[in-house]
Amino acid sequence: MALEAFFKKPKNELEKGGRLPPVKAETQYEMTEKCPACGAETPLTLLWENLHVCRCGYCFRMNSRQRVRFLTDKDSFNELYEEMESVDLINFPGYKNKLESIKVSAREKEAVICGEAAISGTPCALFVMEPYFMMGSMGTVVGEKITRLFEYATEKRLPVIGCTVSGGARMQEGILSLMQMAKTSGAAKRHSDSRLLYITVITDPTTGGVTASFAMEGDIIIAEPGATIGFAGARLVEQTVRKKLPAGFQKAETMLEHGFIDMIVPRNEQKQIIGTLLAMHSVKASFHTCNKAEWNGKYENSV
């Protein structure tokens, strides 16, 4: 009997007529992001809901696909030139492997995406640079895609919206990357000569050859709060002039004060502001393409 009792399975709480003890709820740990401006830890879900903006107003970096989603009308974005991607043109050491690894980590083929979309109902051509692809550096493919987009917009008579973020020209492509400054600027000029609107949205950071070319060539230049805008880096400038730089050097607020940009727009207001500007330009463009009678009949109540 003692041996049988030893192997006998004891009754559980339900067999005894009792209740099982309540299961303790596991503590949920949510990933957070620390704000470099105010130091606050914000849950990622809350950041996503607030367009990656901290409560203090600091703008975290946003990848190109996220920016397209919040800026354009739902399902209106039609990507162009998505098959284009960089190759190692000058056999720069390690560049080929770097490209392969960055394509996987960034989940993009290149440092800019281009396409046609609608913003608040107005059609436009759009390019958005990718901060997680070599910090949006401008290589031959980046320059070619943006040039083609300007040419497409000129042919279709569309305004262009460009969201920039970049560390400058891509050194792994040498002089071929620097050539893109002139090429993109020429395409932007032809677009402008066709009396078409170009709006740039400068995000943090926009520097180097991108600042020295298409980023600062917009008819209207918008910047996000606190965005770094410049050519050479602040440390390099400081070492060159051998003077302590003033507070806010190369920041959007300083650029606005000195007339280099037109306005600073918080991220959650950008779609509304850009949509309004596009609508205003669309009405103005219609004035130049119709006669007075048509204008009075179609637009006299809209302006």
C-alpha cells in the first residue's frame, strides 16, 4: 500500500472542488525612445501616433515610407524608378559589401524614393530621401532619380515636393556623385522655367552637396523645427575659423532669421500647409491657361 500511495497521482485543485489560483498577469514591457532634447523616455507606439515627435517638439528621424504615408493622400502614391539601385562604379574598397548590407538593414534599394501622389487632393511629383540608407547620401542613382522626377513633372506639368535629409555627396562614388549637383539643379531650373512649383521640406540633417544644390532651390523652402542645415559640418567650420560658433548655428531657426528658408512647420501641420500651397498654385496656374471668361466662371468664388 505504501508503494501504491507513492506512485498515486495527487488530485488537483479542481478535483478537490476548489479553484485554480489566479494567473498573475505578466508585466508588459514596451520599447521606448529617449529624446536627446529633453531626455524623456517615450513609448514607441506613442511616438508613432505622434508622427515621431516628442512632447517637447523634438522631431525624431522618420524613414521615407513613413513620411510618404503621413504626407500624401491614402493609396495615392505611385512609385517611379524603383528598379534603380547603386553599383560600385569606381571599385571603392568595401563599397559593394556596404551597399548589400545597407539594402537589407534599410529595406530600401536606394537613398531616395520618387513617385507621383496627391496631397490634400492636388496631384504632385514627390521625392523623399531615406536617412537610414547611408544617411541619404547623394550618389549617381539618387541624382538620376531626382533628375528624372523633375523631367517627368515638367512633362506632366506637376508641382514637385521634395523632402531632404542627407550627409552630402557619396564619397564612394567620387566625382560622379558631385556631378549630380549640377544635373539635378539643371532639371530643377527647366521645371522652374515651365512656371511650375517646387517646394522643399528640409529635415534633420540636410548638409553638403544636397544643401548646395536641389535642397535650397525650392520656390518655397520649409524646414522642420531644429533641423540642421548647412554645407560643411559645424566642427569643421569651427576648426577653420578658429572661433566658437554661436548657439543655434546651422539650425532651422537661425536659417529662418537670416532669410535662408521661408518657414518652419511642425510635422503634424506639414500636410495641411503643403496642401494649401499646392491648391493656391493650382488656381494660379489655371489663371494662366484659361481666358478671362473661363476664369470668372470657374474660379471667381474660390479666391
